[in-house]
Amino acid sequence: MGYPMLCMIAAVLILIVVGSIYGAIQAKKRREGLSELAQRVNLNFKPDPDYELAERFGFLKKLAKGDNRFCYNVLSGKYQGDDVLAFDYHYQVTTHDKNGSHTTHYRFSFFILQMAATFPDLTIRRESFFLKVAEVFGYQDIKFESAEFSKTFCVRSPDKKFAYDVCNAQMMDYLLANRDLSLEIENQALALAFDACLTIEQIESDLKRLVEIRSLLPGYLFTNA
């Protein structure tokens, strides 16, 4: 093996080590920031992986993908009077081809507000090309009087009346003003999903938005449940 090749291998190894150290430092800073947030808003904080919690809420679509699923950096407790969970989430997908197997790891932030009633499945997500393709193949979304809302969001539920109850005028206005949100309701869970791990500031902001969304659900949904 020639000298240039040895130098290249050494450089790659150094980059790997530096990347690993940087990742560890960032993870430590994130844990410290979340711990400070938990103290500020009077929530519990658990940084360690929690497989049981991931399994408990595995009925939620965003949490049902891949393998090696676990929550970590979990905030839990009462927030503005509601039982909430906010955590980072991990799952992995392994693919196989002629060159071997390849594992991709996914991590993102997730929020759950636990409600005192049980509801059917409902998802509200930003409309996308892939959702439009799915609609062509029979996965129909529910349309609303607001053309802007129907164009912006894909709403799906086996219970159309429940979907209309949830997507009342106030809720539609709120979601149109917060178009980054993806919402899921099922059983006793009201959940917000994201595609990446949020900053500490974003997590605190989205805890507030989670509670605000709960406040927009009509009271009769709970008295009739």
C-alpha cells in the first residue's frame, strides 16, 4: 500500500473520529438544554432510550416505521394542565442489494397530548405529490368547504363526521397559519410529528402549539365520548 493511500485512509479515520466527538458534544449540549427546559416548565426529563414508550404509542403512523424504534430525551408531565410527552425518536431501515446491506437511521421530534376520551384515527398532513399519487390509487382524502384548506392539507379518517368536527373553522384557520404542522389523533393521543429533531426553542414553542390545538377541539367530542 503506497504512502498516498495511507494518508487518505488516515484522513478518513481522523474525519470519522472528529465527527464522532462533535456528535457526542452536540448530544450532550442537547441533553443539557432539554434538562433546563424541563426544569423551567416543570416537566420530567429522561435522556435514556425508552423502548416501552415507543411500543406503547406504536399505533401512531409516524412511530410505526422501521426497526429498533425508541424514544429518548423524553419530556413528560403536566403542561398548562394537560398530560404531555415530547421526545426525540429513532428508527432504522435496512435495505439489501448485491453490494450487501445498508442501514439508514432516522431521528425526529414528536409530541403527544393524552386526552380523556378515545377517538378514531385522523391524520392531517401537508398536501404533497406522493399523497396525490396515493389518492389516485384509492386513498381518498376528505374535502372541506375551504378550498384553501383542502388544497393545503390532506385529511384522512374512517370517520368523516369526526374529521369535520375536528376541522372546524377555528382549527382550519389555525392550521393555515401554522402550515408546518402534521397532526394525528388516535385512541387517546393527539400528536404532532416533525421530520427532524427540533431545537430547544422550537420544542418549547411546539408544546404551546400542541396545547392550543387541543383547545380548538369542540367540547362535545369529550362529553359524548
